Amino acid sequence: MRHSLDQTRITIPELIFLLIGAILMLLLGSLVARGQGPAPGELFGRGQVRGQQPTYREYRGVRLGMTATEVRTKLGEPAMKSDDQDFYIFSASETSQIAYNADKKVMTISTDYTEGVGAPDYRSVVGEGLLQKPDGSVFRMVMYDSERFWVSYNKSASAVPTVTITIGAFK
């Protein structure tokens, strides 16, 4: 039996139909996967949970959504400033970076505590259950879906450990 090469070739309309079908299957799969999210309070990623009640929502009176002017009134003149972020040095062991969106409103507050000096206890920031990584560092992130923000706690395992606490708005 002889087979013709013309019989085994895929025509352009068939190829387009095949590609459209594959794209639709991928879209359907992503929609189904989104519906399979964890319940509030359940672990949804390494060291990440969805929280019910925020325990840590501001830093030195600065909250997400405040304007740059309001932040500078609360914290004073930053060591470095620009339209999209300010950097504050409060002491040798405490610094903070405030990031702003296009409307010049706070979208992220990240604070570093060198050697953990002055850092709040992790339980008051993210609750119980830090994830310890193989290098000895610890981490936890809590998502507050109803209020559209998240909080994370990270402590490095370096010779001079640093605690970083970050509050961020959902995009």
C-alpha cells in the first residue's frame, strides 16, 4: 500500500482549528484552577495563609492608601525621596521604604530591623506558624482578601540577621 504525502499533511484551516481548541482548553483549565483555591485560614503556598482578622496593618501610623504628603507629615522628611518611593532611616537598626502608586498613594510599606532590634514579635505581625527554610531563615505571609492587602514577616539566617516586615496592597 502506498500513502500519499498529501493525505497526511494538516491544512491551514485544520491547524487554526487545532490551535483555537488548545487555547480554549488552557483557558478552561485556568478557570477551573482558580475555583479550587483554599478556604480562608488555609495554607495556599509555602509560608502563605489567608487570614480572617488583620493583626498588623500599619507602621508608625502609616497605612496603605495614605498620600505621600500624609506619610511625610507623620514620619518627617525622608533620607531619600522621589515620586514613587521614600526611604527613612530611624536608627542604626531600623529603616523603612514606602512605595507609592501612580496616584502617589502608599501601596507598600517595608521595614528592616537589623539584628531584629526593635522588631515586633512575629505573632503580632502574622500570627503563629512561621515556615523555617533549610538555610535557617523564617517566613510567613498572610493575605487579607476582604481588605485587599497582605503582610509578610521574614527573618534572614545571615551572620547579622535582618527582620523584614512588609505590608502591601493587592494590585
